[in-house]
Amino acid sequence: MTTLTDPHSPNIVELAPGPLVPGRLLVVDDETALMRALCDTLGLEGYVVQGFDSPRAALAALRPGEFDLLLTDLMMPDMDGIELITAARLIDPAIGAIVMTGHGTIDTAVLAMKGGALDYILKPFRLNVILPVLGRALDLLRLRSENAALQERERLHAEELAAAYRDLEAFSYSISHDLRAPLVFVKGFADMLEEGFAEQLGEQGLHMVRVIRDGSHNMDQMIVGLLAFSRAGRQQLRLTTLDMNAIVRATVAEARAVYTGPEPRIDVEPLPPAAGDSGVMRHVWSNIIGNALKYSAKRPQPEIRISGRVEGNETIYKVQDNGVGFDMRYASKLFGVFKRLHSVEDFPGTGVGLAIAHRVITRHGGRIWAESAPDAGTCIQFALPNAAAGQR
């Protein structure tokens, strides 16, 4: 059994041992014998303890990062505990503090906690009371330290991300201007060769010129698609409740205007609203409807059906076509950049449209998937947070 003896009091306080998380303690109490007894007892419990009977001597010895907790008597003639805590934090802002006080000054101890002390301990001391208070205080300090480290990592990550975005913007500009410009020259000279030197080139030479011209055109389209994919991941979203009926009507009209295949039948059922950014969602619909028209264009009667439904917190939209379909074994490639499930000779395009749709929808907190079979059409569905969820 451990005891602490106060020479100014007839009380002998028995202290029972208890569980403890070790830490580095600075103990300050103007009653020297009590201070030393407390230091010895806590030292036996595994703490690293240094004690002072003078607040000013404690401040003179304090160094940043040397102690975890300051245990200070609240009422001292030279400097009270609140003043000592304030002065100690000027030296080491991270140090925690616990005040030690008698029953008559509990109100002052509460004021000390409002001023930054983590807790208080009543005299006469009981070890089974002191140890849990110390453990809680040290746990709180560790949590604060971990939280500060996490915030610092987040700050550094944000700075790195901002720098990466700036680099990406510069890279996108370079691609858009520096890389596309030579392609324009290649295509232009190929056109001039075909128009002005057809006889000298002969059939084989003209074929090679056309390969050069078509290749430069395809590469330019791939660059355009890559830039669009990059923008889809960086553009800030402005979420509102979307009238999908109006968006789809406009998208269908635009798709019909550029479509050159057999007259399609496009049925659009009433569509529920959803939460989203109207600008980028138009691109999603344009890519999905455009794909449906493209891959059903070889049917005598292309058919597309667009519908929507609400399930829980999601609004789900479906675009069904009667096109060539694809083998579901390769479905994982469908939403990848430049991933194609059909040859470019049969169905031209860059293979970026559905990748853009996937990126935009996932940025909205949604999901997109497809169901298909060879020569049996394709059904693409995507889910967005419904309008009610988006407004919360």
C-alpha cells in the first residue's frame, strides 16, 4: 500500500495502485513534501516525473516537447496554477494541464478548465482517482496530436493536389495547342498532295496519302476526347434539381440532327428529376444516346427506349437499344478510356464517351452499369442521388 503524507495535515491518505498509461509529467506544488511524495508514487507507476515546489523554477526548466502533462497546485503564493498554465503554454503550446485543488476551490478549478486545463484532481490525493484522470488526459492529448498530424497531412495533400491540377492544366493546354497544331499541318499537306499531285502519286501513292490524312484526323479526335475526359474530372459541379425530361428532349433532338442512319424510333417515358449538374449531365445523355444510335444504326429499324424510376435515395435511368450488343465477358472494358468492344471500321469513334459518362456520374456520387448480349441490344443504366436526397 502506497501513502502520501502531508506534513501540514494530520491526514495520511492511502493510495491504492491502479492501471496506467505512462507519460511525461511536470509536477508543481509549493508543498515540497507532498510534491515529492506524488512524484515518487507516480514514478513507481511507470511515469517519467519531474517535480518543482516553485512555479518559476518549473518554467525555467520547461522546454518545448519535454513534458506531456503539467500537474499544478491551483493555489500557490508565488504564482497561481492558472497563471502557471498560461505561462507554460507560451513555452510549449502542446502541453496539457491538470490542476490540483482542495474542496474549497472547486469553482476556481472549473474556471481553470475553461481556461484550458484538461481536468482537476481533489486533495487529499487517492491514486485510484489520479490514475484515471491522468489516463484520460493523456488519451485526449494523443487524440489532439493525431488530429493535428492528420490535418497537416490533409493540408499537404491539398497543396499537392492543387499543384497537380495546375500541372494538368498546363499539360492540357500543351496538348490542345502544341500537339494538335502539327496534326493540322499533316492533314493540310495530305489534302494538298491529294488535290495537286494525284497523277504523279498514282493509286498507291494516293492510298498512302489518305492513310496519313485519316490517321492524323483520328489522332486529333483522340486528343479531343482525352481533353474532354480530363475536363470531366476537374470541372466544378453545381448541383441542382434537374428536369431530365427537358435535358433528354434537347439531347435527342441534337442526336437526330447529326444521325445519318435509318430513321430511328426513340421512345422517351416521363423521367423523374434527380440532383446533378445540368451542364455535365447533358454530356452524359449525349454520349449514351449517341452510342445507342451508333450501335443500332445497322438495324433496318433502330429502336431506343429511355425510361427512369426512383428506388430509395436513387433515381435510376435506363437507355435500351436494339443494336449489335456485346459479350458481357468484356463489360469491364466498357467504361475505360479508349477501350472499344467493336472495331473502328465498323463503328467509328474514340472510345471516350462512356468513360466520360462514368467519370461524371461517379463524381455525382452515382453509378453506371450495362447489360447486353451479342446481337441482342444493350441496356445502359445509371443512378444518381434523387432530388430529395440532393436537397438535404
